Amino acid sequence: MTSPAETPLARYRALVKAGDLTADPAQAQAAEQLQLLHDRLKNYDPKAGKKVARGWFGWGREKNRQETLCGLYIYGGVGRGKSMLMDLFHDIAPVSPKRRVHFHAFMQEVHAGIKKARERHEADPIQPVAEAIADSATLLCFDEMQITDIADAMIVGRLFEALFARGVVVVTTSNRHPDDLYKDGLNRAIFLPFIEILKEKLDVHHLDGDADHRQDRSRGDVRYLSPLGPETAAEMDRLWAEQGETPEAPLTLEFPGRRETFKRGRPGERGRPGALRAGFEELCARPLGPADYLALAEAVEVLMIEDVPRLSRARNNEAKRFVTLIDALYEAKTKIYVSAAAEPETLYEDGPGAFEFERTASRIEEMRGEDWPPAPAAAAAARGEGGGEGGAATANDVAEVDPGQAPGALPDRG
């Protein structure tokens, strides 16, 4: 039996009481929703299912419909605590197996699985992929559900319908209401059934707090420098000199299917990951994909990103890659130093990806804080180490896709 202290709501209240979190009524309401799902998950058998009443508390309402347990969709602005609350819920959820993964990395795995199923000449390649996912995770927690790629839009409906049919419980965070997913996307009509599936199978909760809590972090040593100029360049040189005593040398990294050599690296001591210094153009102006950025994030402890320009519609592909890069670094808990033309929130104000970039700006604000990266134990958990369930995907788990590629027909992602 789970003790009261080992529940999402109790843990949230304890963190507030200890001063680790600032009391936030919107977060407290979301914690109550997660508490309800936590209670429903007790003794849950995905094969047998479990009938529950849907509603704020799930009891005492005669008109509540009886529906199969599915999950929760939490959406709201950046930095409101969605991921923090979901992680708190996942850590103590009374179900096994379970997994927490960034949605973008998850979809890369799905495409890789579909490619292998096609190579085996499966009649419906989505079904064996869904079966494997359901066997490996009764509870799936997704960070940052968003759809920007038509290749994802074409398959998520059938994929999640198959997962729900197998009893998989889904909890996800997003910056958007389900109705706004894949907004203005190519051939959006094919995506609309997925929105209806989400709204039917997941309780939708708006975490509508006013504060971006990432903005409150103490910055300590300078890790984000702007604007660009001689003084910023000199400071980046000074910071680079502090990244270890090993001589600067080219750093060769293992990317999926190939090796990539960067000019300015510092190998880590005694086999530890090292440091890399690279310009925005080198990292984001060429066709690197999510799997490449995951490999990079796993391979280095420190990444210095230089000369990030102001982004616009004309550089939307580069902006997409930068978003993917920051997501990979955030998930891997990699320390970063950045020199840029402007502060994060004003780097990309006009363009098709400007809304999604708000999350990137908020994450950079957190990553420039003096308490980043988190303690080693938390970082290990985020990397999927230490024998825990879940964790971020690794480069070997996903297919290589350039997030800046032009939309087209569903590709074989390999």
C-alpha cells in the first residue's frame, strides 16, 4: 500500500513546505489531477482494463460515464511546472513497466520501428510497433507533445488508437490545447482524428499559472552572453579556457551511421565526456537531425554555442534545428554556454515556429542558471542510467531525420 507521503499531491506539498517550490494554485490543481490518476492506477491491469468515473474527483457523481482508464493531457505556457509535475508523478506511479520520454524522441523511435517492420514486409507496420511499445510500458509519460512534421501527423492517430486499445495509459504535457496541435500544418485534415482520440481518451487540464518559474532561477556565473561583439567573444574565450586542462584538439563524435569531427574540443579526463565549442552555423545550418543532436548531447558534458543570430522566417529550418538541439541538451542535462545576438526571448519573434520557440527560450533561461545541471542522480535518471525505468531516448534508439527538411510523403526514416 502506498504511503500518503508517496503520492504526487503529498510530494508537491512537501516541496512547497520545504521552500523548494513556490506555492502556485495552478500547480496545486494539476497535482490534484495527477493524484486522481495515481489512485486509479493502483492494481491496474492493461489486459483487463479498469472502469473509472471521469470527473474532477471521480466519485460521488451519478452522471459520470464509466470509461476505460487512459490518462491526462496537461497544457499551459512555458515554465509553468508541467514537466516537473509529470516527473514527480512518474517517479512514484504505482504501475510497472513505465517510461518517461520526450515526445520528439519517442516519435523518432516509432519511425525507426516502422522502417524495420516494413523491411520484414509486415502488412500493417504500425501494429507490431504498438505491440512492442505496449509490452515495454503500461504507463507512458510524454514531455512536450507537439506535431510539426507531416510524417508524424500521418501516423499518430493509428498509433495511439492501437496503444489505447492495448491498455496503455498516457500522460503528456504540451504548450498547446489538443485543438491547436499541428496548427496550420500541411494536410491537417488527416491529423484531426488524432485530436478527437486525445480528447476522448485523456482528461485535458489547463495549467494556467501566471509565472514562468524558470525565470526565477539565480544565474550565478555568466553562461549566456549577448549582444555579439569583441567583449562577448573575449568572454567566451575565457570561459573556454576554464573547461579543463587538457589541450584543445579536434573532437570526433559517433553519430548514427557515421563519425563527425568538430574542430574545437577538449577530451574528458579518464574517459569522461569532454567539452565542445562550435558555432551556430556548424551546429544548425547543415542537415543534422534529432538523432545527431542526441548523440552530441550524450557525448559531451559542456557545449559552447557561439554566434547565435536573430532568427526569422528566412531561417526557419535553422531555428527548428536549434530548438531540437536545445531539447536534446535539456533532456541530457548538458551544461551550456551561449553567445547570441539577443536575449533568448527575443531571438525568434516572427516566423512559423515562434510559438514553439517560447519553450526553447524558457529552457535556456533554466539552463543558464547556476543550479544547472541538476544533481548527478537526477541527471543520471534523465539519461536513463542507474537501472531506472524510462529516461530519455539515446541516439541508438532513434532514426536520423533533419527537423528542417521540407515536408513530404511519409519517409522511411533510417
